[in-house]
Amino acid sequence: MSEPTGKTALVTGGGRGIGAAIALRLAREGADVAITYQRDAESAGKVVREIEAYGRRGLAVRADSADPDAVVQAVDRTARELGRLDILVNNAGIAPFGPLEDVRVEDIDRTLAVHVRAVFVASQAAARHLGPGGRIISIGSSLAERVPYAGWTLYSMSKSALLGLTRGLARDLGPRAITANVIQPGSIDTEMNPADSPEADLERGFIALGRYGRAEEVAAMAAHLAGPGGDYVTGAAIAVDGGVTA
């Protein structure tokens, strides 16, 4: 696969945070990029305008990742309106946190719907469009590898599922020269987990580098996997966590 120039990508949850950083990095490297968003049309529109400022085509699709039909429609719409699909980035996520005894069944259902089912159905739909050199990149979490303090059982469980899902995709799609990998970010400074939050000092204590990461640092790894550097990488879980799992 060549550089992302001339390729088309879909980044779920691309209206802010890590997703927005990935969308913009891929656009900067020459890809047309579609993003999904759930509520914040203004932020999604801003990302699309920035994609277009790089001279690329951008598309914002409203889709709740908890709705499998909406996820599949977003994939198909991207391929239809932008002409093709080469890169799928499964990024959309939520952050359930709290005492184990407070977790409700509906919390479990929604978390698994967003973090696992949506990734499965999006990847399944994307596989109908991807050709040789296609890429599926999912955004997991360092909490799939190590849970340093309480409150993250549900989140960690859901992100751990991406490991098996990714390895299965790598085997299913490898004969078609399509790769599948999962990036495992640690504490990244975003709206979901700001570096100035009350819990930030606790989190920094577990990080070998002693600082939060930047969304652009996760985006750099996604761009690497989407480009020629990812040609022979598949079924892998790659940490971008400052050493929290070291």
C-alpha cells in the first residue's frame, strides 16, 4: 500500500479527541476522510472544514455507534459518496467508570454495543469494500492489558474483546491482503480524560514517561499503520501509552 494519498478513510467518532486527530493526520497525508459523530454537529463540521483545508474531501455522517444499522450505513455511505473505502478506523467510544456494584445491565449492553458490536459490524461492512492493501485499525486501551486501579471493570472488559476480534479479522482478511490491528492508548489528554482532571495525578503515577499523551501521538501510529509501514503488520496490539503497561 502506498501513502494514504488518494485513499479514502472512515474514522468513527471523528468529531473530537483521538478520532479528530486521526482524521486530520490522514487528510494531511493525502486521504479523503469521512467521520461519524453522534451529537456534536458543530465539532464534526469543524473537522470536515479542516480536512478540506488540506485539499481533501471530507464527510460527516451522524451515526450512533450503539445502533448497528447506523454503523453499517455510515460505512456504505462513505464508500458510495467518496467513491471507495481503503481505511477503517474504529475509534468511537465511551468511558463507563464507577464502582462495580453500581454497574447496570443497560450500562453493560451499551458499552459492549459501542466498543465491540460496532467494531464487528463496521469491519464486516468495510470488508465488502476494502481491496488489497486495505486497513482496519481499532482504538483499544491500555486498560485491556493492565488495570491499575478500581472502577474500570466494564470498560476494560469491553476493550479486551478487541484483542480477539482483531486477531480474528487478521486471519479472515489476511488472504485478501487486508490488515487489522488495534492501538492501545494510555492516558491521552482529551475531553474524555483531560490532563488537568482530579484523577490526572493518580494516572501520571502509573506512566513511565510521567506525562499524558497527546491525541496526535496516537494519530501518528494510526497513520503509520495506514501507510507502507503497516504493510506487514497484522493481528497486532500496539501500545501508545507512555509505558503504563511496561
